[in-house]
Amino acid sequence: MNRALIQKGIGGALVLSGVVLFVLKVSSTSEARQGWDSWASPESGVMWFVGVLALEVAFLVSRFVLGYFVFQSKNMGPWLFYPLAILNAVSGLSGIVLVAAVLVIRFWQGGVHAVKT
């Protein structure tokens, strides 16, 4: 198969999964807020919710950015690629699978990034 086509597919999967996760997170925000309020004490429930919300936003942004760079076949330095890959892998099982695919593409023989990393 064509390497560029596979790379576009993986980048598209990253962006599409980010969109799906974003829609799911937005639709369940009120339920999550109630869950955090009932779990935590009234004074600290809001701070827990804001912290988790910020973490989820970081996960989504890293998925979109990594997907964009992979889809566009843009060169990323290791200082950007590896933190994005770690954030995506930590975000869940789909992140682990997609990051594994991105790593295979990155180190594919004859690839642009194989020598630079």
C-alpha cells in the first residue's frame, strides 16, 4: 500500500476520533459536573471538575494537533512529536492504538522522519 495514503488515513482517524470525543464530552458535561459535585465536597467539587475539564481539553487538542501534522505529512521535531504522542497514549485505548500506528508510520523505512528522530 501507499505510505502517503496510510498516513492520511491515520491522521484522519486521529482528527475524526477527536471530533467524536469532543461531541461526546460536550453532550455529557452536565452529567459529569453533577457526578463530580456528588463525589467531592461542595467546596472542592468545582475545582476538581475544572481540573478534569482542562485535562480533557489538553487530550483533545493534542489529538487534533497530532492528527493534523500526520495528515498533512508535516515534519515535527521530537520536542513536539513525543509529548503529543504521550498525551494521546495516556488519553485512552484508542489513543494507544492510534499512537502505535503513528509510530509505525514515523519509523517506516524510507520515511521522511526515520532518520531525523
